[in-house]
Amino acid sequence: GKLPKELFAHPDIGKETAPYLASLVKFDISHNGFNGTIPLDGRSATYDSEKKMDTTMQNLQYFDIGFNLFSGTICNNIGNFKELQALYMEHNRLIGTIPKALYRGSGVGANPLPLVQLFLQQNDLSGTLPSGLATLPNLKELYVDGNKLTGSVPDSLCKKELNNVFLGDKQAARGCDGVSCPANTVSLEGVAPCTSCPNDGGFHRYIGHRESECRGGMDEVEILDLFFERTHGEEWNDASYFWEKGSPVCRRKGVECNDSGKVTNITLPSLGLQGSIPTELGLLSQLEVFDVSNNLMTGFLPSDFRFVPMTHFDIKGNRMSGQVPILMCIQEGINNNGQGPEGTALDLLYSCDNVVCPRGTYSSIGRASVESEVQCLPCYDDPSTFYIGRDHCTDITIGGIQIRKEDVQHGFKRVAPAIILLVLSLFVITKLRGGKKTKEPNDSGNNEEGTLSAPNIPIMGQYYDSNIGSSHDEVEYYSDDDWTAADSEGGSAVDRHGSEMVELSSSIT
């Protein structure tokens, strides 16, 4: 499950909810099944917005969340822990780039962290390996293999002779391969010794690729065969879309190609696709359109799509988790990302929302659009159903307008007292209308104390017909509908029975 936000002080209650944080030295929840994001995003009760830092956990030296299922990005707030010496985040599902806060620290007057060990291997981190990590004065071990980092290892890191303890080849520790094997090579552990993989078709494009041996490049037929297998193609709900293994890609239904025979368009909406999107789709060098909307896809969005010239990307209505990879958020052209009217704010032109709406939000198209003035709006329904790319919330819909349950509940709490008062008032009125008064007969014909006085008394907007009452022991009341005319100044009135009425100004005793 997820870590409760109260663990690092509940933002709505205060830091008193986590008094242990001030003296915490070691935090270790490794080798569990925790998922969700790391609750260190600046929203805890211990965060000082002016200093831009957490004001507690200043004694923390050891932070280990390795071998879990955490997703999202590495929080900048980790740079607040000025005593931190060991940071273990390996074997999770973290995405995004390696933040500067890990080597610069964060907050006003921050200094580099005293990190000795930094384990980030086996995640989905992207971008390049920052040269700033070389400024960490005490760093001895750095592992970043098994991610999606491109480029090369900065010279400044190569010279630090990192990972001496782990590497059997001490000579390799004096070079870049001791930090990470270069692109187009493989290694069982992602570090030296590294084996070159020439002519692999870009399959080993990342540094620190972990494999025991080189794999040949995949052609587009093999990539689509893999996609069909991973998405349970034999269970798609339209048999006409069945892709025979090894068949030409351009003859497959839902696929379009250019004049060179390269795949440019994969459109497979509402077909019951399941499973996750294979990262190998990033090897389709001419792919422009990818539409698998309204299916049952799960898993995470591969950052490998940043390598293709995508113009239209639609995964709305699925069950995918995580976040949009950062490098896709700044990708020019994808869903018109980077395009819009003159004067549009830069953070709207280049936005992750233009690719797909994040968790906890929705739009009619599953993403934002500057040109169409569509935004990703918040949902307030069950957080367990939050996926990226939602095109609706499971809230209340009236006349096509989505009314969030939280708003309805909040509104009901505000009007509940008035509703209760109205119901009680109606109850009292109903009782009065249905009730009966007994008039004691007076032989003299005169009204005495304890009896209803004289004819035609208006009570609670209703009238008493003394003509009927004078000849019966029980008095009857008529509603306003029984009267066809009334003198506005308290004169006579005639009911539909023809009885003459006279309003009485005195009170009833």
C-alpha cells in the first residue's frame, strides 16, 4: 500500500502528529511492497515555505526505500536532510531526472549533502547523468545502471574512482565504466566489465544497460508482434484486428505506414487491449500517431516515446498509473505541445497535461489543449481509481454537467439546517390543516370565553366557515384554494360553497 502522509507530519494538523521526526536518524522500509509516491513533496506540516525546506529530520543520516514499488519523481525535499550520508532508492519505478537537490542541497543557504552512498539503479530515470554529482565531497559509491539515462558519464565523475568496494576490476574503477557502461554495450551489473554491442539498431541506447549478452536489433515486424502479445491480442474484442505473427506491418488493421514502409500510425481504440505498453515501441522511428484510448491498459507510460516524432498521442480511458515522463512534457509537437496563441504562458505551452491528464484529474479528451481551451480539472472521487488520462470522474452527473460528490456533500452540510427547519415547518402546517377544533354550543347564541369568537376567523392563512360551524359541533377549516374572492382589507369573502366570510381582528383566547 501507500505510505500515509501523516508519517511525515499531517499538513492539516501539524508537526505534532510526528514528534519522532526531530530525532530520527535512520529510516528503513526497504524490501516491502509500498507503492504510490514518496510523501516528501513540500506539503507536510514541517515544510517552511519561506526557507523552502523541511524544518525537521535534520538529524537523518540513513534513508532507505529500496526494493519497493514507488513511482513518481525523486523529491527535491530530500536535499533538506543536511546530515544524510546514505540514500537508497534502487529497484523502484521512479521516473524523471536526477534532481540538483541531491548534490546542491535545497532551501535557503543550502550546501552539498554529505552523501557517501547513492543507489538509484533499476528505476526508470531519464535525462543525463549530472556532472554536479562530482561535487559531493564524500561520495564513494554511485549506482545508476538499469535506468533510461542517455549521453555519457561526465569526466568529473570518472575521475573520482567510485565503486571501488564493489568492482573486482580496480583498473575499471579508475574510469567511466566503473560508474556505468556506455551506450551500445551491456553488462550483467551495468558497470565494468562492459561488452560492446555494435549494430543493435538502437536497442542498447541507454548507459548502464543490464544484460548478460547483446541482443540484436528488432525490426518493426518483431516490435508489433511483441505489442500484440503484450496486449493480449488474441483477446481483442474485434477478430478482424487479429495480427498474424510475422505478417507485414503495413497490412495489419489499425496500422498505417509511409511510402518507405515504416509504421507511422497505430490506432486501436476500444478493442479491449490489456497489459502494459512495451518500451520497444520507442524504436519505431517514424511513429507519429498512437491511439489506444478506451481500453484496459495498465502499467506506466514509457519514456522511450520521446525518441519518436509523435504528433498525436491518446491513451485516455485506460487504467495506467504513474506520471508523464518529464522529457515527454517538453517534447515539441506531441498533441501540439509547444504551440498556441501568441502570449500564452510557457508553462501552458509545454506541459505534461498536454500529453495526458495526471492522476486525480480529468478532461473530456483525457488531456489539456491550449488551442481548444481544455484543462485537466480535479476529481474528488475514490482515490483508488485515479489513473492518468481520465476523461470523466465517477462523480454525480446531472444534465451532462459533472457535479463532484465532495461539493454535493459540502453543500448539503451547509443547507442541512435550513432543510430540517423547512421539513419541521411543513410538518406543523400539515398537523394544523388536518387538526379539528371543537366548538361548544352556546344556547344564548353568544360567544363566551373558551369558545371561538364570531364568524370567519383567519388562522394560519386558513378560514373558518361559521355558517357550517354554527350548525355542527365540529369546526372545519378550508385551505386557500377554497376561496374564490376575498376583500383585501379584511371585509367579506365568498367561498366556493357560497358562504359569506367576515375576518376577525381580535385574537383567539
